[in-house]
Amino acid sequence: MGGETQEPAGQAPTWFYTHAFFKVDPKWRWMADLAKSESAKEVEASMAAPGVRCRTYSTLGIRDDADMLFWFVSESVERMQEAVSRLYLTVFGKYIAPSRSYLSCSRPSTYSGGSGRSTTSFADNAEARRYAIVYPFTKTREWYLLPMARRREMMAEHIRVSQKYPDILLNTTYSFGIHDQDFMLAFEADSLTDFQSLIVDLRETAVSAYVKADTPMFVCVKKGIVPLIESLG
């Protein structure tokens, strides 16, 4: 489930997000351990560039269509492309292939009412939680044909339910016109059971009736670049 609250216009820059998922070639596991360790350090150095931030996560053993997530945020789409290019230019980069990639950006919300409530915790430098649960989200066309007052009312209920879980951080970003989904949602939590309870509660809100798609859903475990690569065998 997803909310639609973002920074009010004029108070924050537009941030572009890329959730880039990769699969590792099994041939990587046959490399010498020392070579893999040096390659991991090379990747770590390649991500330390101005203008783009990166967080890395493991999806190993959780999804069969991805082994890792490189989550980028920048004020420039081109800077994020450069970061992926640097990744591919490393030794490790020769052994990975993209499995899924999602582009989105921050923008003022239709429903925030000028509250200024932030829902881009990564861009706001909030400390990363143990898990990120990432998924594309699309509402039905019928939702957008409802009167604005009715939509605001339902979103207010949705937000009230979410506020029961203050330890769960939210990154809600928009993909209209720049990718296939309406939004990208990335919840950050230290407890997967708390997140599961949040989703169960949100299923009972009125907005739930207007969800068209909210899959695939990726549970991602926070790992630094070196331990992430070392975990791949």
C-alpha cells in the first residue's frame, strides 16, 4: 500500500531515485577469494563519487530474480547512469547483469496539504534501517476520477493507520511518465513483522480498493558493499 505525501513545492530539490537490482553470474564463485576481496574494494571505491548517493542491500536467497540492490539517489539522472557505468567497469561488474530497474523522483504531493511531512528519508539523510521493502505501486484509473475531497478523506485514513508505526520510514517517489508504475515505495524498518502488520492494517483502508498493482515486492537486507559482495560466494 502507498501514501502520496511529499515535500511541499519550493522547500526541497527534486531527487531522482533508481532501484537497480542485479543477478550475479555463478562463475563469480569460482574466482580466488583474494581476487574477490580486492574486487569488492574496487566497487566500494567506484561508488564514492560526488553528486550521487548509494545504499546497497542483499536479496540473496529471498528472491530468485535478484541477488542485490544498488539504491541510488541524486539530483541528476545522468549522475546515476555514471554510477552504474562505473560499477560495470569494475571486475565485479563483469559478473553481474541487471534483473530489474525502477526510476522515480520526488515531487509535491496532491494530498499533503502543505504539511511539509517528509517521505524521502534517504534523501533527507535519515539513518538506514536494517531492511528496505521496495516495490512499484499503481492505482486504478478510477481513483483519479474520484472527487478530490473524497481522495483526501481516504488518504487521511491511510496516513492515520501508517502513524501507528512511527519506527517505519517511508520513501514515496513518483514514476508518472518516466517509468511503468505510478510510484515507487521503499519502506525502511528494523522489524519485518512490524512492516507486515502495517500492510495487514492498510489492506483494510478504503484506499486499498483502488490498488491496481503493488508487486513485485523485494525484501532487502542492508549490507555494505564489501560484505555484500563477499556474501555472494
